[in-house]
Amino acid sequence: MADACCGPAPAKSNPDGETPPDHGPERWWQVRELQYAALAAVLLGAGWLIGTAGSGQVATLLELLAAVVAAVSFVPGAVRNLRHRRIGVGTLMTIAAIGAVALGQIPEAAMLGILFSIAEGLEHYAVTRTRRGLRALLSLVPPTASVLRGGTEITVAPDELALGDVMVLRPGERAATDGVILSGRTSLDLSAITGESVPVEAGPDDEVYAGAINGGGAIEVQVTAPAADSSLARIVHIVEEAQDRKGAGQRLADKVAKPLVPAIMILAALVAALGSLFGDPMVWIERALVVLVAASPCALAIAVPLTVVAAIGASSRHGALVKGGAALEELGRIRVIALDKTGTLTRNTPQVIAVITRNGLPERDALAAAAALEARSEHPLAQAILAAAGDNVTAADDVTAVPGHGLHGTVDGTPLRLGKPGWVDPGDLADDVARLQGEGATVVLVERETAVIAAIAVRDELRPEAPEAVHRLRGLGIDVAMLTGDNRRTAHALAAEAGITAVHAELLPEDKAALLPSLSGGRKIAMVGDGVNDAPALATADIGIAMGAMGTDVAIETADVALMGEDLRHLPQVLAHARRARTIMLQNIGLSLAIIGVLIPLAATGVLGLATVVFIHEFAEVLVIGNAIRAAKATALPGLTSAPTTTGPLHVSVAPSQHTSDDLCCAPAPTRGAAAPAPTTAAGPNLLNLTPFAAAVPTDAEADGCDCCAPPPNTATDGAIRSSPRQESKRTRG
């Protein structure tokens, strides 16, 4: 029962030999503690019946046997903890049970053990059930996969898939791991992963994620990750780690519980000693035992952890990864949301809508010049220009990105520039630029040598669900602002469609970060972006939320919260869920402290006896457990869906999360000098090693005052989320 809060853990990762929490019993009657409690209850009941029949010695023997059976579930663990110099709730209950037997209150000792075992068993079952619900994602992996090897189609287990294998995915089949489509076109159902029920059209070079259902024609998919390292496995591992990371509420409960246990032992000893000086020693020793039980912080110790486990697991089944208790609590406090425009409010599929040239220059030549500079860029606007230019694009030389402005380079020795108006002078194209911007388009100018040769207008349409998402955010009492590097006319036109009145345009990435404190007005603020150009702002905000993070390693690993899908309605959904979970945490903490505060004086003055205190104490713990489990329920908004909650056989070998940190408020310390992105080996990306994740999110803990694992100051990197070379190569724009 959360004894870890009361002393350092033993060196062994699992000293008690207990089963990992996600591999526990599947049914409540299979829980070991509940089985002991049931047997003890039967023995106690039999003893009472025999006692009423007049056989006192047999009744006493059965009652003693009931006390021993009930104690088996917690006394051995308490003894082991004492060997490691750990004093926990089990220690208090052991002392109380032994003392009750010594005082002749054997039925009370048996009742104490039975009720405590029931509470222990229910807690164990609740944690196991919520974590197994998360692992249900892995049941989406099919038992077999069809693979082309040597020109022959064979069937293999998911664990036998190798990088470069070509999977054959027929209509209605699920993908066994991640891959890229080589041939064929189809629609993919990603509802179980991203929470979005609308199928996604896919063709050659598009990505397929593990668990996706092929809803169209047969396709051939080249494997890009072993099944154990797939996107599903990565999600499960990250969320399992997150469930163990503590927030302010959990650390508060630990700070109270850690000194409370030895303080309770001292208080009980004082009650017994001082009372014996002025009254009957046996009476005051009995009261001391009652105080020992009354003040035990059982409910307080599980008030927050169980809520965090349940809430984070529920969020993951609804397409949102929340990085631990700290992020969950901060998310519940958010009162201001800053939304990036490109890729967040917009569809992230911009298209070239107009090309205006000077001096009779053909449009294809203007597009070719722009595409030469954009050839190696992965920004959505760059992809629109490359798509319009066609396949025969010759990359420019010496291309350099100027953050927030554009690119410059050379083609056959001729200097070229491509960028936003203001950095590149539009000249006599100024009127055309103004007109296109007024229509909601983003305009870039192409300059050859020192003369502007063309203006290219690109428009990224607003997401259809954006107005509804903004309306729902306002319904939660959250103010919404839009931040973008785009021009004011385009920004205001799009914001008006979305229903946003607070618009800040023509911002550089560092400007977005600098603007957040004034936007927040002292309230908690979250920044939502697609991870392309929002790293400083995501790091500066109280909570950084990555949009459309499915398959994006950097976004998943660095953001406090990652929305796996592209539907913006996931945002108000996860915020409402986090707010509800935080309310449940506060309710549990308040109830736990109130019970302790009321029972201690009543127990010390003899108003309540041992049996009554035991019943009230353990009943309160059951209430806390039941209330915490409410956080596992999240209602999907219309048009969204949730992952399956029933478990099936797992067809891929994925080890459970291993947490080795003594202080669970922080993830395992990263290796000094390690790069942020997960290293890629011949066996695929190293997704099972979560050191990059741990290194990337120290602010999650720091935000709530946990500085035990904060990195040393680094003026070169402070305030910026670690990013991969691939991400840093992306040109910074709105």
C-alpha cells in the first residue's frame, strides 16, 4: 500500500517478487488479497457461530486463525520492508493487529486484517485493470502477417517481421507493424489509435501504422519498424512511464504521508505512555492501537496515484498521450490556449492557388526556382510548392534558412531568395500580394539576383472542426488566441472563420514564446502546435501540446501532451478530462485528510473502539479507490471514438515499463551527452529506451516544483525543447 513513499526502494527492481501491475489477475476473485480476506471472513464467521453455541475455545481458535490468514496478505511485506529500513502503512497495521491479539481483542484483529486486505486487493485490482486497458492497444496487432519473401507469399508472426519486409495487407486486415505503402491505394481506419472515425486516404509513400485497418483495396507495405518497436508499442511504453511520473498533488500526498507514518508511531507511543501514568495502562494501550489505525494514511497514499493511472490510461484510449501526473494536473489548470495556425488550425495540406510573374516569365520557371530552394525542406508550404512544380526539381546549392523569413541559395551560380514579403521587397507586385493575402492566402516572393521575379500564393484551408473546437474551449472557460508567423490579413481572415478574436501575426518563433506570459495574465497557459516551428513556445508554456503527433518521434517524446490525431476536437476533450481528473484528486486528498483528522481525536479519547475505527478507515479507503476509478471514464465527443477497452491475446513481445528511479516524480536520468532523438540501429529505432523522452521533458516536473532531476542550466539550450536534426532542418514559418 504505497509503502514506497516512506523510504528508499531496495536495490532490486522487484524485491517482493510481485507480478508487474499490468500482468495481475484478470478477475477480482483472483486477487490474492481478496482470497485471503474471504477465507479469513469465513473462519471469523464460523468462530462467531460456534461461540454462540457455547464452544468458546474452538471459537477463539478459529478467530485467531482468521486473524493469521488475513495478516498473510500484508505482514510478510511489512517485515521485508523493515529489513530494508522502510516503514509504511503495512507496518502500522501489523503492529495494530499484533497488539489487538495481545490484548485479547482477537475478533477485532481479524476484522482489521480482513478489511485492510480487501482495500489492498481492490487497489491492486484497480491499478491492474486500468493498466491492462492501456495494453489492450497491443491486442490490435494481428496474430499473423502476410509477407512476400523470395517472390512467395508466406505467413509469419508479428515478432518475425524484419525491416525491409513487404507485407501484403488485404481489405479488412490490420497492419502488424509500421510501414510505408509501396503499391496500391486504400483508405485506412485509424480510429483505435488516433480516436478519429473518418478513414484516411493513403497511397504510395504514405505511412501505415500498426493496428490500422485497411478499408479499401489490397496494398503492399514495406516494414519500417519491428513489431516490438511500432507506434503502438511506443505509445504503450511512453504512457506506462507517464503513469508513474508524479505531479504536485501526488508529491504533496507523499510529503504528508512520508513523515506521517513515523509520527503516528510516536503519537501512539505517547498516548500509551502518558495515559498509563494517569489511568489504566491496558485502556490506554488499547487506545494507542486505535490511534495507530485511525491515523494510518492508507487512503491518502493512493488518493492521487490511482487517479493518475486511471486518467492517463483513459486519455491514451481517446487519442491523447499525457506525460505524467504533473502534466495531467497542469492540464486541469489551463485557462488560456494559444493555437498555432499552420498545421494546427489548418488542414496542413496547403496548395498553390496562384503564381504571378514579372516580365512574361512562365509560371513553371518561377515554380522551378522556388522548388529548387525548397527541395530539402519538409515544411507543409514547401511541399505545396514542390507538388506544383512537378517531379523534375533540381536542388539549389548552399541553401540557408533564415528563421522566420525564408531561404537563400544558388542555382548554377545565380543567387536566389525565397521568403515572406518584407524580407523580400515585393516591388511592383505589392498590390497583387495584398489582394492574395486579403483572400486568406500565404504569399512568398521569389527573387533572382536582386530582382523579384514572382509571387506564389499558397492557401491552407481551415480545419472543418476548428470552429466547434474553439466553441467548446470557450465553454470550458478557456480563452483562445491564435499565434502565427503569417501576415496579418491572412491571419485575421482565418481567425474570423474559426471564431477567434485574439490574433497575433507576423511572429518569429522566439516572438511566440515571448508573447505567452503576457497572454496568460498570470493564468495557466497551453501552447498547441504541430512541432515544426513551435519548439520555443511549447517549452515556454505551462503545457506544450503537440498536434497530429502520430508517427512523429520528436513530437511524441518532447511534448507534455501529444494529440495523436488531426481532429482539433481532441483538445477540448482532453482538457475537460484532465480538469475532471484533477477535481477527483482534490476530492480524494480532502476526504483522506478529513478522515484522519476526525478519527484521531475520537480514537484517542476512547469515543470509538478498534472495530469501529477499522471499519470507517477501510471504508473510506474503498471510497477513495472507487472515486479514483471514475477518472478512467472519458466520453468521446461526436465524431470521435475510443480504443477498445477489452483485452485480447497479445501477439507481439513488448516488455512492461521498467522504472528504476528512486524518485518517481522524475523519469530515469538520461545518459550524459546522449542525443535527444531515439537512435536508429539496424534493428530499427530504439523506442524501448525512453531516455530521450526523459531528457526532453524536465519542465514537466519543474513546473510543479520538482527539481530533483532538473538539468544544469545551459544558456545554449535553456527554454528550447530538444529536437532532432530532421526537425531543425525544417524552415521556420507561420
